[in-house]
Amino acid sequence: MLLLLKLIVTLLLVGIIFCFAVMWEKLDTLLTNTIFKNINKIWRTIVFVILTILLELFVIWRFSIFFQTNILESLVMGSLLLLCCVWLIPYFVTLQRNTANAYNHHFGSGVESEKVELFRIRMNPFIIGTIFLSTVSFCFGFFYYLPYFL
């Protein structure tokens, strides 16, 4: 029963992370148009990057406490998971769209479909914060486990 509860909570946390990745763009637009309207774009980006890093650290920390794991191991694996969510989901959406367009172009009824779209990641504050957190956590993990390999 406890294992089932932990599995449900894990799936819930992963779902929250996915929802957060989707909702961040809308939250960014809302805060930009209301609270941060008079703030310089560079400072606004810095504030959003810091908020992203703090929120991701909070989620990883709660995950570490709930499953009673080492915080550094959770940091490395959690940041890797977040980086995969941020990077791979848009990549596979673009890939699926290109595959569907190629299929419609080849097997379709002659209706002109869209051109093949090249995947380019949009560098918004959420992605910048996730990449920065992943880079720092990989460096911490590397230096933490370095004595085991020497």
C-alpha cells in the first residue's frame, strides 16, 4: 500500500512538472503585462530565471525528503529529468508534426501541407533556468563522485 502511495505521488509530481512547463509561458506573459510591466527586460528575465531555479530546487528537495534519498543524487537526477522534459517534449512534438506532414504529402489527396519545420528551442527564462540548474547540478555531482573514480 505504501509503495502504491509513493508511486501515485511520484506520478503526481511528474504531472505537476509537465503542467508547470506548459503553464510557465502563460504565467510569464501575465506577469510581464501586470507586475513587471515597468521593469527592464533583462532584469525581468533574471527574476524569472531565479524563480524557476528556486521552484525546481523546491520540487527536487521535496522529492528527496519524500523518498528519503540523498539530496545531491536527487538534485542530479531531478535536474536531468527536468532538462529532458524541457528539451525532449518540444523536440518530439516537432518531430511528430513533421512526420504527419510528410505522411500527408506522400499519401495525402494532393492537398499541400506545411513544410518540414526545423526544431529550434526557444530560450525563455524557464529553459534558461533549467539548463543552468542542470549544469550546476552535474558539476556538483561530478565533483562529489570524483573520488570514487580516482
